[in-house]
Amino acid sequence: MTDGAKGFAADDVRDFTAYGLSPPAATVELTTTQDADHPLVLEIGKPVPGRPDRVYVRQGDQDDVVTVDAKALADLPQTALALRSKKVADFNPAAVSEIRIKSPAMSFVLEKDANEWMLKGPHQEKADPVAVVSFLKEIDSLQTSEFFETGKVRDPQLSPPILTIQIREQGRGRSGPGVGSDEVVLDLRIGRFDAARKVLFAQLENDQVILTLPDTLLQVLPKNAMAFRDRT
């Protein structure tokens, strides 16, 4: 919102340099479904001299400059990561059809047969449903506490990773001849555990951003070849 009549700083402006609008410090573009061809564009300039609580702005290609409260713009993202969701996975635990967990020492393959989970590796037998459900629940609730660019974390041990987790969901992929109907909904690489921060460094497949996951994940990760084996 502008400062009313007092908020108009200049009209018929040809050179916007003095207002920090050539080029602008930031540009916000809003597009609505009702008028997708005519987005609302707001260019943000520099603070008003002597008024650090006010900044210069102009709308679209208009030639007038107004001042607005800088607090209204304080939440503008400074990086692309600022708007990224902290939730790691997006899947329906009840629809998961396959889980693959792989480390240099061992590999697990779990498949859902009707309503029953079966171990296909390292052993072929019935899986413990409680362990599988607990695992999926933990993965589904995972949220990163921080985002780091590659190179900002000392030796995250993600290339190669210490552990990989791959989850497929039934009905999410394309069906047809030669095409599987189950889609990979999570391909996660787990790296080094930072004891000081109590986080695990992780990375999604085809993503350069490093995530920090809570140490509660360690409680559901397999510790030996007997993990996920039916206890009854």
C-alpha cells in the first residue's frame, strides 16, 4: 500500500536511476488465472533518503514513482531456496509398492503383495509390517532444517552416499506396454552424520542442494541384515 497522496515521489519520470529502479533491486510479477496475459509487475527500488522505512517502487511500465512501507517487502525471498518447501518427500505411504535401501554392506528390497509386505532381499520372506510402516511414516514426515549449496558442507559423504533410499508408489507412473505402472517418488542419498548438529546430510537425486535431516531417521534405518524381518 502506498503512502496516499504523500507517497507519490515523481511523475512522468524518464530516468529511474535516482530511485534505484534502473535496474530495480527486485521485481515481483503476479499472474492470475483470470488475466494470465496481463501480469501485475512491481519494480522495487532503493530506500528513500532520510526515510529508511520507505522504499521507491513503480508498477509495470508506468512512469510514476511512489513510496511504500519497507516492512511490507521485508519477506521477499533473497535466494531461490527461500521459497523451497522443507518437506523432503511427497508420496502416499498407503500406496507405496516398493522400497529399496542400499549401502555398500547390504541391500534391502521390500515389495507389497496385496496388503502384505514381503522381503525380496537380502532374504525372501515375510517382512515385519510394523517396521515397514514405521519406516514409511518417518520418511513421509522428513523435513530439512537447512539448505546448503554444494561445497558449503565439509565432506558430506554424498558422492558416493553412505546409503540410498528409493520408494515407488503404485499408480503414480504411466501405464502401457513395456512401461511400469509404479513411479519412483523418492530417490534419496544419505551421507555423513554430524554428531554436533545431530543431523544427517542428504541429497535428492538430480538435485545439487544438500539437506540436513533429523537424527530420528537413524532409528528406522536398517542396522543389519535382520532388519525388516517378520518378528512373529
